Amino acid sequence: MTQRRHDIDALRVLAFGLLILYHLGMAYVAEWGWHVKSSYRSEPLQLVMLAVNQWRMPLLFLISGAASYFLLNKLGTGGYLRRRLQQLFVPLAFGMLAVVPPQAYYEALSNGIIEPGYLSFLQQYFSFAPWPENAFAGSEFGLTWNHLWYLPYLGCYALALIPLALCGKHQRWPERIMANIKAWQLLILPLVPMMVYGLYLFPHFGGINHAVVGDWYTHARFFTYFLCGYLLVSSSAPWELLARLRNRLIIAAPLTFTLYLFFDRVLPDSSIPAQETLHLMVIYINRWIWLLAVLACGYRFLNRPFRWLPYATEAIYPWYILHQTITVIAVYQFGQFALGPILEPLLVLSITVIGCWVLHEFIIRRNPVLRVLFGLKPASTPRAPALDTPIRSCS
């Protein structure tokens, strides 16, 4: 499948935009821990966060797998490897050194572990000396990558894809598999490995640890979503199925979430036979149905060359790297004033959006060194892509 897929690029932008809003919500949702919490916390917000939390990261990894298919076809294996190393590991190293440390500082400050003074904090932070327990997320390692954990995980899957892609290039197995896919296969087959992971890996390895090492349940899940994205865009057949199923998926998605809430919050423990297994099945069904519904809607409504899309496609990656640091600082600083449960989050959101836009528009995209450090391609002539220039889904 070689035609331009504007919907994949648009969904990537929207998925990262949703991530920014989700991290803002983490500062205000009741009972859930985060780096810096506001004094204004909402219990009803939990329901919205829970609904999104089920499929937001699987969507990002699925889209990354789709983008990898286009990148490999466009650049070849060598070019793909160089692009992924530049896009993932260079920003990860830079982010850990320059972008993430303020988050650790304000978290440790919020926890009462350190005294005010960012420079003295940095001196200890970069000495890799032991920190008191729970000083900040990742303090057991001496430093942290916080929200940038997505980059090393994606890097692992991008590298693991290369031998599979080399085999597929000669045998065209992805295209052959997807060209003959049936609706029931699209709906059911991806759930089979997920159930295996839930039954046999989760009890041993638990949920995500954000450390890459030993996180086998998480790797199994996210790499499977990554492969699903890679396979889905190799043929037009699954998208024709999604187009036919779209309205039913839109109805099914909230129904599966309602069923998830029933198992998670209403049904007493051990009240029906095989309840734990059924609960797992409902979790994975809910996630997959939501993913298919989002993909189907994106294919229908977003697969067109929007004028804003090329610019947003470039901008969203620096925004992802920057946003959480700005949010954490804003939540902590505004928390010193009694601004109220409406004004404070609106100000935090405004500062986050304005800060990301200013830093990207006037500093990062205009500086060739910063472009590399934030994972952007070297600037072409003109410096930034025109808003009406079509692109391929290879970000």
C-alpha cells in the first residue's frame, strides 16, 4: 500500500495531543499518583481518564508501526535504521540531560525530599549518587527519563522489526496476509496473543515498569500493537473492512467500556465462574474495539491533505518532548496561589501550549543543532514545510 495516508499522520498528531491533555489530567485526577499533584483533585475525572487510558498508548505504538512500514519502503533498511536512531535515541539522550531534570527537581521538592535550589539539585542529579527512597520517579536509578520512556520502548521495536521487514520485503508476506483478511479475523485474531500475555506473562512480570529491562508483559503487548500497525497499512483490504464496520464499531466501543466498568467496579470478586479470565478478555476486547473505531473514523474523516497537517506533523514531536516538563513546573508554581479548580488547570494548559509553541516555532525549528537534538529532519528550503505540502506517513 503506497498511496499517501494522511489519516495516519493526523492520528499521530491527535494521539500526541491527547497525551498532552492526559498528562495535564494526571495532575488533577483524584487518587492517582503523579509527579506533582494539584490541591484541586477530581473524582469524576477518573472515569474520563480511565476510558482514554485503555487505548491511548496502544494507539501510539500501532501508529508507530504503520509509520515504520512507510519509512522502510521509502528509505530502505539502512535509511530506516539511521532515521530511527536519529529520531529516537538522540532526543532521548538530550531529553534526559536537559528537558526531564526539572520534573525530577519539582517532584522531589513537592515530596519534601530536597531544599529549593535547582543548581544544587543538578549537581547531585548528575553525580548519580543514591537518592532517598521515592524522591522522584526513577530515583532508584539516580536519574529518570519520565514521559520519554516511550522512546526506548519504540526504539527496541523499531530495531526488532528490521529482520522481519527484510523477510517480508522478499516474500511480501504482510501484503499477502492482509489482502485476504476477513472481518472476523480483524476483530478476533489480535485478541488471541493478548489473552496469552495476560494469562501467562502478567502474573510473572506485572504491569509496565518504564525501565525497559524485565518488562516482558509490556513489551509483548506494545510490540504486538506495533506489528498490527505495520501489517494494517500494507494493504487496503483491512481499511475497506473498517469502512464497512465503522458505524458498528462506534456503537460497540462505549458498550465494551461499559462492560469493562461492570467487571472492574461493579461485579464483586469471585462472583461468577472464571471471572478473572473473563475480566481479562473484556479488557483486551475493549482496547481493540476502541483502536479499530479510532482507525475507522480516522480513515473516513482524516485521510485528506489538511493544510495544517505537515506543520503539525513536524511540531508534535518537540511538543511531546517538552510538554510534561512545562506542565509539571506550571502545576507546582501555580499551586502556590489559590487560583481555584477552574482557573488553575486552564492556566496550566495555556502555559503548556504556549510554551511548546514558542519553543518549537521560534527556537527549535530555526536552529539546525536543536532540530537534530529534538529528532527533526534537517531544515529544507524553505526552512519549514509549507502548510499545503502533502507528505507521506513516514514520520
